[in-house]
Amino acid sequence: MAHTKRLVIVGGGFGGVKAAIELAGEKGLDITLISDKEHFLYYPNLYETATGGARRASIAHLDDVFKGYPRIKRITGEMVGLDTQRRHVVLHDGKQVDYDMVVVALGVVARYFGLQGLDTFSYNIKTYDGLLEFKQHLHGMVMENHEMDKNYIVVGAGPTGVELSAAMASYLERIKKNHGIASRRKIRISLVEAAPRVLPRMSEKASKKVHQQLTKLGVNVMTNKKVESADDDSIIISGKDIPSRTIVWTSGVSNHPFFKEHGDIFELAPNGRVVVNEHLEAKPGIFVIGDNAATKFTGLAQTALHDAVFVAKLIRAQLHGRPLPTYKPVMPPVVVPAGKHWAIFEWHGLRLTGRLAAMIRRAADVIGYHDVFPVGLTFGALMAAYDEQEECPTCAIKV
């Protein structure tokens, strides 16, 4: 009888969840997924949940994600060590999980570049707790002071910054109306970017189109501006002190610190990602995928899914004695929403804007949900994309 291989997957994001699901039907594998969080975050729609959308459009409990996959064992815990000699993952509580193969998909963490006060006085909507804190702040500030903030600042004009600032324009007007704020002062939302243009990883034409759309929505786009510091009621941008108690940080991320802390196992590329071979291995039997790997299109959810499918294919080949495939990066299309019914789509020189691109984005969500969710959860998330959800008692009555 063939020996059952022990596969440990560390990380409950796109890469880790997809790898587990892809391999769940392999009878020769004992699969354990370790995540320090109970929830899966569907990152493309977090900005919607942060601006009044239903939680289930972007947040799902991992137990619900793995319904129908009884062979996937799940452990909630944080990996703090990897013993490559004894072949076990070490958790924060001292527990050891033995492996024959391990897939590491830890994701990234916010990087503040040493800027004073940003780690304390800004919000990060890319985490579950951070998203809820941001929403509570928006409503709590109005309930406490019965007025809107003087300035709402979003730092970083990548996809998340663009999506969030565009959505905030209508959301803040809704909060103002629901709470009966009579002030005629215009709500001021600023998107701050150190680079010369928004969406600097997309084409210049795309950046120009999005800049125009944001301006149309009332967002003050500040390019070539550098954030210097922040405190509890202001932010300094290129020497100018701007009053604000609402600062959202979307500007920078860095690889999970676990890899730097274990430099004896992982070699890091200049961008801080892990150097991997043509099989996405950092060491034999230790796979690194998604945002953690130094591959060509790292940092995108589509790349994490692509990596997970590849590693699953390779592991199946190993189990069945077939030739091992070689990893080939694939350039994914980019779709960035900027307001309701408007988005920009770009792929291999093809560029679309407006409603058609927004429809493509919704179609991409169908695929994205289906990649990681069972059918029922996928349907629920898609329907929730059109729902509103508020914890604020005043706004909840209006929903």
C-alpha cells in the first residue's frame, strides 16, 4: 500500500485555499491548512465592504469555504518556525505539524517606510479588523461630533487606493445625509501618490483616464506628493500640514517577515520576495507561491491562483510518477473600478473603460469566487455585491 504523503499548506488566502481545494481529491495526500485567521478575504471587493457593502461579498469563514472538502484539516495558528531536518512546521503555541511537503502562502504585510505616525494613525482596509475599524471610525466620528472630517486622505494610488477613494465619494455623502449633517461644506477626499501618476503599473493612457474619472467624482488627486508624517489630527504631505483624522494607508506592502527571519531557509530577491526554482520551490519540498514568491507577476490575486494550480499539478505529478511541469508566469488582465458602473480594463494593449469594463469586472468576480468558494457561497457572494450592510444604528435603519 502506498504511503500517504503529508501536505501542509500555510496561509488562508487565494494561494493557500486554492492549492488545498485543487488537491482535496487526491487520496494519497493528507492535507492540513494552517492559517492565523478564521476568515478568507476576497481582496478585490474589500473596498466595497469598507464603504457600506455587505460583508459576505468579501469575507467568508474558512469552515464555509471548505464545506464539501472533509479531507482538508484546518488549524488556526501562526507559523513561527520551519524545521527542515525533522520536517515539521512549528506554531506559536509550540505545536508541531509534520510534513512531507509544505506550501507557504503567507501573503504580505503593510509597509510604512519608517514614516512617523502612519502605522498608528492610519487605517488599513486590507485586514479584517482594519476594515471594521475604518467603518466604525467613519460613523463614530459623525455620531460623536455631528460633523464630517475636514479631509479624508487615501495614501497610495494603486488599485486599492483608486477603488476606495472613488467609492468613498458617494459613501460619505450617504453618511452625511443619514446622520442629518446640515453643513454645506464640500466633503474633501484626497488621493495622494508619490509617483507622477495614478496606477503607475498600468499604461500612461490608463492612468490619464482614471485620473479624469476620479476628478469627475470629486476626488482631489495629488500626484508627485510625499507623505512625511501623521498624528491624531493631521498629516504632513510635501511639507504641508493638512488637518485630518481619517487617513487610509494603501501605499506599500512588504513580504511577510517570516521569510527574512528564516534566511537560512529562504533566499530573498532584491524586492524582498523569495527566490524559487522552476517548480516554485525555495528548497526541495518547500513551495512558495503567490505574493511571497519572486515571480514575474507577483502581487496579484490571479497570480496566486495560477501558482496554486501549478503547484497542485506538480504535486499530483510527483505522486503518480509523471514528469514534472515547469512553471511559466502568465500576465493576468487588470480591471480597476473607479465608481459605480465605471472601470478600466487593460490587457496586452487592449484597453476598455466605462460600463463595459465594469461588466468585465463583475464577470471576473464570478470566476474569482468560483475559484475558491463552493457553489452556494459563490452565489451568495455575488448577490451580496448588490447589498448594503451597516453596523451604525442610524445608517442601518436607512438600508
